[in-house]
Amino acid sequence: MEQYVIKGGNPLVGDVEIAGAKNAALPIFAAAAMADETVYIDNIPDVRDIDVMLGALSSTGVMVKKVSRHKVMINGGNVHNLTVDSEGCKKIRGSYYLLGAFLGKYKYAEVVLPGGCDIGSRAVDQHLKGFRALGAEVIIEHGLIKAKAERLRGGHIYMDKVSVGATINVMMAATLAEGMTIIENCAKEPHVVDVANFLNSCGANVKGAGTDVIRIRGVARLHGADYTIIPDQIEAGTFMFAAAVTKGDVTVKNVIPKHLESITAKLLEIGCEVEEADDCIRVVAAKPPMHTQVRTLPYPGFPTDMQPQITVALALAKGTSIVTESIFENRFKYVEELVRMGADIKVEGGDTAIIDGVPRYTGASITVPDLRGGAALVIAALAAEGFSTVDNIKYVERGYEDFHIKLQSLGAQIEMVETDKELQKFKLKVG
């Protein structure tokens, strides 16, 4: 079984190239299947979730062809199966975007209830409410969400809760509905804006993405396009915090600094130096981090997907820090593993971590509970004294392209191994 073996203690130093945003690519693939012509999508990350989603599209008859490692061609002209229930789709959250896409184009869709990381309840009620407002009948039976409509008509939808998935799903369905749709209290995340920009490049009429009111005037069809996905703000943030935790000096390249403002603000708050340029950010951590308080919020607030990474930094800060998780209620599973490395963290009420800083981490055998918690544990191991092994790394590979290779390029002593023999060889090599 694949695992990472890590010898900690090296500061991360150098430049790292950030891949395209997984959370933008998954819905954009679904939206691409709505076009009547061929769509080319560039800057896609090479990670497991992407392959699963492309496989799900293929199973419906959508023509999918990898042009290169980071570019894909999609043509949705011959869809013959509107039921998506593959095993793979149960494992990723993004599969539910095919509901909005197929309902919009074919007025019918059946998609297996999605999975993804176990980080708490991620109900689909806002998605269903949005589809119903457009005139669709929606039921859940036999583990499938089924949506159908004679015709879709524009409607006025107020989201009870800010939801990225529901905002994108309803926006896609409304693109090919009759008349005007207004979505209020919608998510403002960069990948919501990216999906809207993609739809517009295919001939849709979507205005207001990035604000809390999106207006969509339905069009009759979507045409082909050539589109480049935005960089991944969470991958960038992960490497920025990796610099902070290992007392390093890392420049993340191919980023949009505007998308990283809440992350940058916290890094400055805990005492890092941050330099911004047009498409890169340098983080220098010359001294141990300072304690602070963090609350996760929808964009432009501090992202829930960065909560484990900042917790790993704050667990090494002198004094007491408090991290409050307001998006997902089950997001502190990694804390148990971090405590095995010497952290002093108490989770109260499932949503608040009280952190008393310790001077250092020590190496341990740790198991990854989910994608972002896994990345954070790897960072902790890079700062720890001695050796660590990290199991269950398939979660990390779902969302980070070449994670260990990029870390190696920054001077990390990390290797992916499959056998005890390889593990011992690594230990002998790095001493």
C-alpha cells in the first residue's frame, strides 16, 4: 500500500508551480457536456478526482479525450445515458454537477448521491430547492437523485445557506431554461466565477457571479469554446502554510493573489513576511508563528479547505489559538493524528479547536482522514523531529498533483513507498 515516508526538519525553500483548480474543473467538465460542439479545457490538474469525473462523463456517451496531461477535449453531442451511478462517482462530490448540466440540456438526469471526504453533512437540499424553482420534479430513491421537467422556466431563488455546489448546479440548469433566473445569497468563490465565465464563453448569459446575486437569462443552446481554468487557491495556500510551518521561504507561482487575500492576511498576522507580484506570492517565515484566532467562512472569508493547514501552523505558536469551523461540522478528524505528533489541541463541541502551542512536533505513524487534513498532516511531518509515515495517501492524491514531487523540489525529504524494503532504503539514504 502506498504511503509517504518523511524525515522532517528541513525548511522548504524555492519556487513551486500551482496547478489548475480541481474545484473549478469538475463543474466546468459537466458544463462542457451541455455544449453542442467541442470544448477544449486547459490547465486541468492531473489528480484522481479529475479522472473519475471524466470517466463518469464518458459513461454517459460524452466524448472525452485527453489532449495532453493538462488539457482535455469534451464533446457532449452524443449523450445516450442520463443515469450516472458509477462506483467512482460515489467517491467524489463533483459528480452531482451532472444533475444541473443534464437537467438544463435534456430536462432529465439521474445521479448517484455523491460522496467525497467525510467532513460532515453536505446536504443537497439547496440544489433540489433550486431545481424545483425552475419547474423540475426532483425525488431521491434507490440512492439516486432524479430530476425531470417538461420545460425549465426561469425563477427567483433565495438560497437559505451559502452553498458553492448549489449555486453552480442551479446556475448551469438555468443557463438553458426559458427566461430570467435570479439566484440570491449565492456563493462568491473564485470557482463559481470561473464556471460562469466558462458558460459565457460558450454563449450563456450569466451576470453577477462573484457577488451575492447572479442573474441568468436562458439561451437556446451553447457552442464550443477554448477555456483555461484558474489556478488552485487551496493548493497555493497549502504551500504558503508549508513555508510558515517549516520556517521556509517559498514562492508560489501561477496564482491569482486576489483569490488568496484571506490566507495572506492570516500569514501576516502570525508573523510571516509576504511579498506579492502579479502572478506569484512569496512567503518567508524567519521566526516561529504567533498565536491568533481563525473562523472559517464562505469566500472572501478564510476557506474551510485551509483550516487544517493553519491549525498545523498555530499548534507550533507560542500561546493559545482558537480555530472555529463554521462550514463543516466534522472537519477536525486530523487533530487526533496531530496530537500523536505532540500537538496540544482540544476540540470542543465539534466546531472549535483550542490550541496551546508546543515548541515542536515529533515524527509518528499517522493515517490521513480526508484530503485537506491529509495535506496538513504531511506539512506537520515535514516540520517534525525524526521520521514519519503517512498512510491512506489516496485522499491527498485526490486533490494535489505531484504533491510529494513538488515538496521534494523545495528540499523536503519525502518519498512515496509501497514496501517495507523501500521504507528502510529511504531511512538509510537520508540517515
